[in-house]
Amino acid sequence: MWPSLAGGGVVVFLFGLFFTLNGIGFAIPFMIVGPIMIIAALILPEVPPVKPENPNMKYCRFCLKEIPLQAETCPECGLLPD
């Protein structure tokens, strides 16, 4: 389950409901997309986290290169990985 996708779907649906109740004309797409997002959140499998093969390495969250586990900054992009 994707909780953020389901939460976003609820928010989008509520915006559509608010627009409909106030007579704003473009509310129908919101009323359609919100439930689709909620259903997709329930159907789509959660992606398992990817871990490097070498236990002494980790992935930089910015450039996605493998870096040493003890690295203070990423040697590729120069940013703080954690």
C-alpha cells in the first residue's frame, strides 16, 4: 500500500467535492482522479528498498551512486548522503 498516494487521493477528492458544492465547473476531474488514486494505492505493490551488494557501501540519495558507508560527503556529487 502507498499511504501518501491514498492520502493525496482523499485530498483531491475532497477538493472536488468542495468545488462541486460551491458550483465551480471544473470539479468533475477531481472527483474522478481522487478515487483512482485511492484504488491505485491499494492495488499497487510496495517497492522493496534496494540495498547494495557490498554491505560496506550505501547509495547516495541524490545521485544514486554507491559510496562507502562511512562517507561524510558523496565523492560524485559532493552532497551529504544522510
